[in-house]
Amino acid sequence: MAKETAISARAQQLFKTLVERHIQDGQPVGSAALVEASGLGISPATARNILSDLEALGLVMSPHTSAGRVPTARGYRFFVDTLLTVEPLDQQQVKKFMDKLDLEADLQGLLHSASTLLSSVTHLAGMAMFPRREQPTFRHIEFLPLSENRILVIWVVNEREVQNRLIHLDRPYSPSELQQAANYLNAEFAGQSPQAIRTALLQELRTARKSVNDFMLMAVEMAERALSSSDETGDYVLDGQSHLMEYAEMADMEKLQRLFDAFERKHKVLELLDKAVAAQGVQIFIGEESGCKVFDGCSFVTAPYTVEGKVAGVLGVIGPTRLNYERVIPIVDVTAKLLGAALNYHRQSPSY
């Protein structure tokens, strides 16, 4: 973005004014209105020339229905990275947020409390990711036959943690077959993580179908089915989706349906939240930066929360690209810190 860094101070001021006006009312901004609002003392003709240069850089565009301009996703990125000044919330505001968090709730209730707080304060959709568990280590497995081709899978992970999974198979298996499968898996994979085991099993299924005997194939398929049932990809809570309908650019029912479907299916949102977990501090994904077509026209603002000094998850908001970044960023950041503090306070509780 070398060209953008060379934008003159006058052009930056005009562009900043345009972004702030568009955030405020969602309408294309004309050159005459920009001249008046910017206080630069330039003529509308000069403003139009500057806007043409900004359009050539991909920072603004002119909707076909209007002579005014609106920021592009790239323009919002330039605005956030270069022109935005974020002030921290004062102590009185932080105290109000703290009072609104339900500190006596269980884990899910506390996450809903945080996401509802974000949604109500920002008038965007608020979300909070469940804390990620540390990857367990597989120790032992048993298969117990039940009726109707069902198998109870008993996993022992870490030192003493026992997990039970119910899987459905295509045909019945005898107790001796199940014992053989368990013996094979215990001998081959003890001490590995479930994810590493699943990767190895999938590789076996892809490359060894013709070269292994029926027993090994059965064991691999059975374990892969069990791991699929127990595969924890994480989860999140979401509140305030209806706020998105308050923005004209998001009121298209077909677009909203696709967006709400993505919320319901969860994996696309979780992929984005995973990116935020891996990064440091407040993260902002604008438009196509999310990597998912359904989120074009949307922005995510996320911040990590920590438990016992480690990043456990993230929370944040989703809204249109014209959300009020200056106001939203410190709200998300403070709420993440408050959620982390609450989780640390409750970390000895059995419900956590």
C-alpha cells in the first residue's frame, strides 16, 4: 500500500471526513457536503479531484445510484490502520460494563452475558467463543457392544479422564472383534493426541484399503467414526443478530438468510475466531479479509480473553463495514478483559 501512505494530509482529512459521515448515516457523501464538513476551505471542484484520486487508489467508490462516494473495504482498512484514534474507556464506563456482566452465572451464562452486553452497547451482533481446552492425550480405548449396531466407546485421556461416546456402525461386531480393534489402537496410538490419531487413521483409509486385512480396516474405520463423534471444534454463543437488520445495507433478506445460515452452521465463524485466537490483541476483519464470501460487506472486531495467563478464546462483534470502529474497538477490548477476569475468578468452580 505504498501509494496510500503517500496520500497528502489534505486528502487524508477529506477521506477521514467521508468515512465518518458514511459511518454516521450510511449514505453516499457528495463533494459539497464534504467541503462543508471537513473545514478544509477548498472548492467542490478540488474535492472532486481528490475523490477521483482516492477512487483510483481503491479507497472509495461511487454507487451507480448516486454521485456521492462511499468507502470500500480497502478504504476502511486504510482508515483503521492509518487515521483512527482509539481512546480507552474511562473507569466509570468500565464499572458500568462490569455491573452488567452476570458474574454468578455458569460458563455458558457468563459468555451469553458478555455477548449480550456487546450487542446491547454497540447495536451489533455480539459473540463469545467458549474457552478452548488443551489437546488431550489418548491413553486407552474400549468398545462395548450394545443393541442395534450401537457401540459404546470408552476413552481414557490424559491421566484419568474418562470420556464416553456412542457410535452407530453398519453391521454388528462380536465382542472378540471389538477387543481386537481396541488392542490394535491401544498398541499403536497410546500417548498421541486425538487429532494426530485421526490424521493417521484417515491416511490409512486413503492409502491402505487394498493392502490391509479386514480386521485392520474395521479397527481404523471404527476409531475414525469414534473420533468424528468426539471431535471438538469448539463453539460460541451469539446474541443480538436482529440488530443487523437496523442497517439498510444488510436488510436484504437473501443476504441476511445466508449470514444467519453461517451463524447457525458455525464452522465458518469458528474458522474466523480461530484466526483471531492465533493473533495478538484486538483483530479487525473487514469485508473479504474474513476469507468467506458470505461475510463480504461485514466487519468483525474481536479481542482475546485470557485464563491463567493464556489466551483461552475470543469475543467480539459483527456488523456492517461502516460500523463505528473508534467506539467499538475499546468496548470489545474491555469486555474481553472483564470476561477473562471473571473466568479466572471462577476457575476453581466445577462448572468451569
